[in-house]
Amino acid sequence: MSLLFDAEVSREDFRDRRVTIVGLGKGRTASGLARFLVSSGARVTIADAKSRDQLAEGIGRLGDTPVELVLGPSSDDAALAEAEYVFVTNGVRPRSATILRALNRHIPVLTEIGLFFRLCPATIVGVTGTKGKTTTTTMIGRILSRGPRRVTVGGNIGRAVIQEIDTLTRDDLVVLELSSFQLETLGRSPHVAVVTNIGEDHIDHHGTRENYIAAKRNIVAWQGANDIAVLNLDDPTTMAIHTGASSLVRGFSLAHHPRHGGFLDADGRLVLTDGDRRTPILAASELRIPGRHNIANALAAAIVGDVFDIPSEVIGAELRAFEGVARRLETVAESDGVLWINDSASTTPDATIKALDAFDRPAVVILGGVGKGADFSELGRVLVKRARAAVVIGTAADDIVGALEAGGASRAGFPVERARSLEDAVAAARRLARSGDVVLLSPACASTDMFSSADERGDRFTAIVRSFTEPVPS
């Protein structure tokens, strides 16, 4: 049974039809999709197995949109009873019993992002990767906005992009951040596909790393000979997903000099190359966002700018000005010689390792949350070798502490403290840190055991830190 939810539909097909959206969650995708469907004349039901109290945020986002809510453990069966179309929101497993029942009943199953690809008249640039998606998407959006074409940024960031359909034209550009959830059922690829890297994430959803990689592959799988794949040449898995794809590769690398793409040269400059043409854009030292991984992200964004004929000096100016995205290696404060960094968006062990790489200071790292089936072994070894201390919170605490012990924490005298809350973790980190250190909230885990999102976790961290680093008004 195919898991590519790409039914042949037009907007008119939803008029006077009964449409069920499975999964309300926090409501960003579901509410935007519901508004679009209602405006198209559909009669919309939203089904979610959680209770009304658990879904308060999502229900609030719906506002006065006229939809029927079917909530609770038996919601799915009731919602499918009369459905003529079913939409799956992010995070709902495509092979869940509800979706399989819909497919067995020959009810067309779709996704918001799949419908957008089908209806969008504009040229689409898609960005995915285990880490760096949001940073790279944001940089690309800013660079392309300096050109003559109107640019819309969305997908896994911002509001549901389907709401923009009525405003888009063939002359526009759309830059989409695409998660593995969005890609796994997508039967189309963007004109320009950017892959920052592929590590390991969301194993709790996809089941295996191979399934996760297969989901990512859809960003290039359906490209044609006139399409472009902007790929990380330093990541073998990223390169492997292009096998069998027809698109032109423009690679980026910190170690090699591709003939078409971008690279970091021996003088520390980001250089665009197209055959014999080599164009320096800026020095890596001019970037305001720390870390070698962000040099790679900037190279990817520069290549996309070059694809759409943005002048090199404009690309360089935008990259110099870019200060980063909130909660991604975001500087919160420096007080008593200690630098406080909010990297709440790092929800995988590999992302936390990259965050450590970004600083040449000893680090006290706050870790923990929901592990998502991740393997913390390598992170444990790296922390013991390179950090000053670790403070651990959340449901994955035992797994992380076990990895630190296996990595030699006790033998090395590496301090590991447990905390019951983020407030307690910050207090412990403040006590452990010395002048010249960095305190790094880089959890390597999802946030949903304590917070509604990584954003909420990061915002709370920032508020706690500023409570003792900012002057008290007189």
C-alpha cells in the first residue's frame, strides 16, 4: 500500500465535501488547513484522541473557524464515518490504524504540504536536514528577498503555508522548511532542494534510521533534469539519497572544492564556483552565527542565491547581517565572565555535539527531555572529553547519565548533576560554571515532557537567565 499521499485534487473538489483532519495538536497546521478548506466550501471535522483540556492551545488557534471537533479516544472512528477526504497532520504516523482504515475504505488521504505542492503556482525551494533547516531556510529567504521576485517563507516554520495559495503567482518564490514528517508521504519534490545534513532523529516516529533517511529522500526523489539539488558533500548519507535522482547537483563543502557549488577556501573565505568561475562571498570570520556547521549552512544559502541570480555582493551583505534564529545558538547574556547560550532547538545528540564545536570555551551543558529513541553514546564520550560539566533533566535523564558513565565520567571526575526542573538546572549550571565558561542549553532531546515545545523551553531558559543577569530597574 503506497504511503505517498498525492491524490489528484483541485480546490473545487472540496466544495460541499466532508473533510476530516486527523490530529489537532498545537493547531498551527490544522487551524490553517481548516481555514483553507472552509474557504473552499468544505465541511470540516478535526479529530484528535486527546482531550479538550490537552488541546487547549490548538483549539484556541482555531478561533471562530466553523469546524466540528471530535475529541477523545474514540474520535477517529467517529470522524471517519462520513469522511470523503482525510488529511494527516505532522506527527500522525502514516501507518496508524486510523489512516490505514481510511485507505482501506478508499478515502483519499492527503497532507497540507502535499496539497500545497499540487496547487502552488510559484517556484518552490525546499530545505531539509537533521539540523540547520530553520537557519538555512531563513537565510535563503532573506537573500532571495533582495531580488526582484516576491518571496514567501513557510513549511515547518511560520503559519500553515496553504493559507498563502490565493496570494501566490507564477513569478513568486516559495521557500519551505520541510521536516521528515512532511516529506515521508510527499510524492513531489521542489525545483531547488537543499539538504543540510542527515543524521538520526525521530526514530520514535519512523521506527528505524533507514525509514527516516527514506523520508528525507523524497526532497530529491521526484526531481527532473531541470531541477537542482544543493547537497552537503561532506555528509555521505546526504549524497547517497541523490542516487537515482535526475537533478543537477550543486554541492557545498568545508573540505573539498566542488566544480559547481560552494566551498570554504584555504584563506577562510566562502567561495561560489561554477566551472572556471570562482567568486569569494565573504570571510567565514564575518559571519555572526558561530560554528562550522553554520559556515556550511551559509554556503548552502549562498548557492541558492546564486541559482536565482542574486549578485554575490548582495549575498555577502545578507550573510554578514544575519544574526541567527531565536533558540539556535542564541546569545542570551554574558555575566561574571560566563556566556549563556540558548540552543533549545538542538533536539538530537549530534546537534548538541555541533553546538559544543561552536565554542572554544569550557562548557557546562544542560541536557535532557524526551529522547525520541536516540543513542546518546557518542554524546556521552564527547561531553566527558570536552565539557566542564553536565546538568541533566527530563525523562531521558537516566539514558544520558548512563551514556556519560559509559563515556568515563566517574573515572575522569566529570561532574554530572540531576535537576528536577529547568530552574534548578540553571541554578546548578550557574554554580558549576567559572569565568570564561559557556553555559549551553543544548538538550539533545525533545521538550514535551516539561514544555509544549522547544520554543517554550528556550523562552523559559532566557527568562530565567535574564532574571539574574539584567540590572534590576531602580
